[in-house]
Amino acid sequence: MQTCRKRFGSGVRHGVCRGRSAVGLSLLVPAALMFGAPPVLAHAGGAAPVPADFWIMWPVQPSVLVPVALAAILYARGVMLAWSRAGPGRGVGTWHAASFAAGLLALVAALVWPLDAWGESLFSAHMAQHITLMGLASPLLVLGRPIATIMRALPRSWQRRLAALARTAVWRRGYNLLTATGVATALMLGVFLFWHAPPALAVALDDDPVHAVMHGSIIAAALAFWTMIARVRDRGFGVRIVALFVCFKFSLILGALLTFSGRALYPAYGSRPDAWGLTLVEDQQLAGVLMMTAAAMMYLVAALVVAAAWFASMDRTQAACNTVAAANGAGS
């Protein structure tokens, strides 16, 4: 086993180090687009949406629509350039492209229609929005490997500048810190806990800039977490499974607290759920059920995928060692 590691370890490390810079930039772009955008105008003032408004709850948010459209255009151009040179599915995998497209659609569902405006009336819809951002849109975007594809669509001068940025010591240290297992997991849980504390959610519900910061921080924390989970290494599978299990247990506990609490924990919603046929407590219980099912299951499924990758890695390592041993035996 030691001989095998000596023979194959340097190549693995080189591939990982070369990939870290490109993958690491994926933490910057979506978060910068969210934080640097103008405030969202969908949450302040006016009456909360009622069922009759469901089909017209399309808040026009340049802070969301412009970045999503720009990312889609650049990614599509990068895919076309790669496939025109190497053939379909080469340079950019078909499933990577599909994953990125699905991630953008999840962003639209969470931030454009219907969950964003719906969340003004229902805490459960707000919970569904955050689950979609953290557990669906973010991992799909990470799996799409967007930075390398988007960079292909940029002018060469921009590509060189971004590559130089990714090679700086400050960038590498910052990336390594944010994607360290403990830090990324703490960020994921800490951001979620903070914004679901009743006082914080009450402020975000009525203040547009705060609401934009909430979404930006949720997406940034989720991108760091899922980048840590998705990175390809020969080590670290076990700690990633532990991190996913911690998030899984956290979702179950918080979901149970919301579901079985006998009083309304989010009075800021007032009578808003009434128009949808729910009381404050019932709306809160629905949010808790979403936490115990949808949120918890996303971590469980991810843990199973990581475990499968771990077993596959062990099989490849053993096969490589067997090959080396056979070659040494034949040589002697």
C-alpha cells in the first residue's frame, strides 16, 4: 500500500492543487453578485400576497435576473466553445452542463417565482426557499463546475487576470480556510440558525437590504459547504460524511422543535397565513415538516453519494496496488 501511495500520490496532489484554484473561484462569483446587487424591492411595503395573487407574484429583481441571465449566457458560450473543438460531452461533461442549468432553474424558483413573494405570507414558504437555495441550487451549481466553463467564454486578458488571482497566496489561504470541513460546516449551520432566529427573520421580512444580505450569506455559506463536500480527494471522505451527518441531525432537531412547539415562534408573520387557510402555528409546523423531510434528506442522500465515492476510491487504490505488485513480481 505504501509503494502504491508513493507512486500515485504526487499525481493526485498535482491534480487537486491545479483544480482548487478554479473551483475556489466558484465561491466568489454568486456571492459577489448577490451582495453587490441593488436591494431587492419585493419585500417592503404593501400587503402580503394572497392566493389570488399566486400567478402574478413575479417580482422584477434586477439583482437576481441579471446575474442569472449573465451566468447562463457565459456558461452556454463556454459549453459551445468546448464542444465545437472537442465534440459534444468533451471539455464540459453533459451532466455538468445539466447540473448547472438545473441549479439556475432552482435559483429562479427560489428567488423569482414563486417562493420569494410567497415567503412574504408564509414562513413555510420562506423555509422552502432557503432549503432550495442551500440544498438544491448551491450543490447543483457546484457540481456544474461553472468557473472553468465561464472563463473559457471570457476574453483572454480576463482569463489571465483571474488565473493570476487564483494563484495568489491570499486567495489560496482564504479558499482553504472557507472550505475546511469544520469551518464550512459551522458556516452552513451558523448562517441558517442566525437567519431563522425570530428577531433576525422579522427584520429581514420588512427590510429589503437586510433581505438581500440574508440571501447572499445563505448562498455563500452553502457554496463553501458543498464545495467542501464535492471536492475530489483520496482522503477526507470520512470527515465529510460526519459533516453531512451533523447537518442531518441538526435538520431533524430544528424541524422537530418547529413542528411540536405549542406556540407561534414567529409572530412577525401576524395574520398573513390566514389568507392561505393556515394559522401561525400550523404554518410553523409545516415549515418544521419541511426541515425534517426535504432538508434532512438532502444531507442523507449526499452522505450516501460520498460513501459510494469512498468505496469506489478504495477499489481504484487496491486495483492500482495490485497492478504495481504484479509488475514488480513479473520484473523479478
